[in-house]
Amino acid sequence: MTTLRAVKGMNDVLPEALPRWRRVEAAFRAITARHGYAEVRTPIVEPTQLFIRSIGEATDIVEKEMYTFVDKGDDMLTLRPEGTASAVRAYIEHAVHGREPISKWSYLGPMFRRERPARGRYRQFWQAGVECFGDGGPFVDAEMIDMVVTLLGELGVQDLEVLVNSLGSGDTRDRYREALTAHLAPHRDRLSEDSQRRLASNPLRILDSKSPADQELCAGAPDLVDFLGPEDRAHFEGLQGALRALGTPFRVAPRLVRGLDYYSRTLFEVQGRGGELGAQNTLCGGGRYDGLVRTLGGPDVPSIGFAMGIERILLLTGGADTAPTVDVAVAVADASLREEALVLLRDLRAAGLVADGDLRGGSLKSQLRRAADKLGARAVLVLGPAESERGVVQLKDLAAHSQSEIPRAEVVLRVQALVRESK
RNA sequence: GUGGCCGUAGCUCAGUCGGUAGAGCAUCGGAUUGUGGCUCCGAGUGUCGCGGGUUCGAUCCCCGUCGGUCACCCCA
């Protein structure tokens, strides 16, 4: 009972599971690199104010999900709930816009939100994302969406859907909010409890409510697209044209609204469909935030980004956990030879071989069993008293079931040759 | 945050109509004294999530709590 456990919703990733994570991370790093994105690393803790001003005061994240605390210097700090705010902060702080017209950044790391944990939703979760500053055109948007789809495809995630929408810019959102509120207000009593509350705080969110009654009332609601100005409309059409040119399947989702206030114009989401996902089927979400850099005190630089949830992708990429394997193991027939084994292991490793051995002094049988089963060794070097006197060791080829005696001086070369041939 | 379901050895799970519990896998040891994967034999472990209540007695009933999970909410 008094044993310490990990904080609820925060998970350990044990060594055997790590190769699966690495595969996803490597694919992400590779494709972003091909697109010219460079990795950026920002602190995990930021001034609380940063998130309030970027994500928005009335959002769920800021209202109830942030890990916020006062540190010993009386500063109010928050564990980052997402990556964009920090990236924008860093972009402004280092005056990056003055050095280059376009900056393409990628990041990968843990985020924190205090929500009720469920499958695919954790309080500490990992996101991989990118931010592109300085290009306001629709082609970057399309390029980014296509990049995500390609990445997921490379990871074996095929069954997915790309949703895009446009929130417009400037006051379109405000005008639309008013129109929507006007449409729904007369039917207030028929809205779900949550939506009645949202009518005042964030009416756009009612659009993607799952309540049938809400859906019904929204059916006749005005469409956001109709409120777009000519430029917003051109941008949105440009995006769709570009996606068609790229052959990236997508669906316009007029009801798609995301929970962060900073979005403008393009909004997109990639949803997975595997049964493994549960209700959390959003693999990746993103959008344009043309006003954010300015809002946070920087110049007027249009930007767009997305983030994908690593744990959710892992639910779909599956794959078995794997144990690390070694090239060669060293076993001793007698405990007195353990020092000799130690030196031999050192020499093998110095030559670049992955070498391991059980030096606890157990039976030779158990050492071999461990070498073959657990370590997955290609070969085992057996040191025995008799061989030691003659300056030789037994080289056992586990795959070929053969064994030969070789001079101690040739061990490294012989093992290298064996390993090379089996690779 | 709200509601439902679940919580037994390291893992997957069985079980006790309430009398303190088991199987497989895994682990370890052995099967001619220094040699793996197959086979056979053997060994060990659980405060039956935790706390309280009912009871002569609870792992099995009730309450709470923690954790997980599903739906809602929200989102990656």
C-alpha cells in the first residue's frame, strides 16, 4: 500500500517496448528531415501565462487540464499541455524571423494534461509535431497534411481519414459565432446540458457534440464556409486543389472545430479507424495560426503546424516487443575464470562487438541457456580451466551447432568474421 | 469531471454456493562429474489492489479508496 507508483495517467516505457517507439520516432524524424524541418527543443515548463494567452482562457485545456504550480521564486509555471505555444515563444524570443523568411521546426516530447485517463489518452503523453513559420499560402498546408498521411502510411497505418475545414480569419469566426448562437439560442432548452453551458462559453464546440439532439439542432445551423471572406475562401480552395493535385484523400468537415483558440483558416485532423483506438481516434491534429506570433508579441508571421500522438499511433502500429540481442556471449566453466572473461568481454566490445555474459558464477548450462534464449547470441565463447592453460577458448556457433577451439589471440577476429557472415 | 465494468502468483487466467487458493507461461535447479534451443523431473513465490463493515470466520457479501477500462466530456 505504501509502495510508490507512477503518477496516475503517466506511464513507464520499459526497454522491451522501446524499439516500437523508436521506429515511430525514426520515421517521424526521417520524413520531417526530408521536408526540411529541423528539430527544436524547448523547456517542458513554461510561464503559465504563455498558455493562457495562446491556447485561450476559455478552452478546456486552460480551464481545467493544466498542471500549474508556483515555484519557490513565486513564479507561476505550467507543464506544457502542447507544443506550439513554446515553439512560438522561442521563435519570438530569438528573433528568428529576422534571420530567415521561413522557419521549419519539428519537435518530439512529452506533454501534460490532467484529464481522465483512458486508452490512448494519458496525462503525460508524447507528441511529435512541426511548425512552419513564414509561409501563409495554402500549399504548405497541403504539403503538411500530405506529409502526415505519408508518414502514417510508412508506419503501416492505412485506414485513416483526413478532415479539413477552414475557420476563416479576422472576425469571420466572431461573426459566425454570433450567427450560430442566434440560431441555437431559441432552442436552448433542447440542447444537452454540456451544450447549454457551451452556448455562452464556446458555441462552436456544440457543432461536434455527439449528442443526437445537439446534432439535430445543428443540422439547420448556418455553415461556417458561408462566412468566409474572399481571401479565406481562396485559401481554402487552394488547399483543396493542392491536396487533389497530390492525390491525398480528404474530406471537408464543416463541423470540424478544434479546442484551441489560436487557429485561423486551415484546420485539419487525421483520424484512425482501428478498433484498438477506442474513442480517442484522433491521431493527429493541426492547423494554421496566422495571428498567434503577433498575439504573443512577435511580428505578423503566418504559421501552421500539427502534432500527432505517439501513443495512439503505437496502438495501431502494433508489433511485438523485442529484446535486444548480442553478437557474442562469454561463458565460464569455472568461477575462477571470471576475471579472464571480464577482460575478454572488454576486448570484444572494444572491437565494436555487442558482447555480454553472465558473470554471476552460475552453472555453465544456465549461462548457455541465457546466451541462446535470452541474449539471442550468435556465438558463445566458453572459457575453461584446461583451455585457459593452453591459451585457447571454445568458440561455439549457436546457429550451426558447431564448436571449435581457437587461440585466445585470434578470438576477436574470429568472432568478427562469424558475426559479419551471419549479418 | 460524470456514469458503467473490472482488480487472484512476474504474465494470462481458473476457483472458493463465505471456512485464508490453483493451472499454463515465465524463472530457477536437475536428467554420467564443463555445454543452449526439444523432452522429462523438481522448486519457489501470492498480506486474492488497499482500508473499513457484516459474520464464529471473507479472497468471495456491503461501503469507501486506489488503479485499470468503456462511454460521455475533451483531445494527441
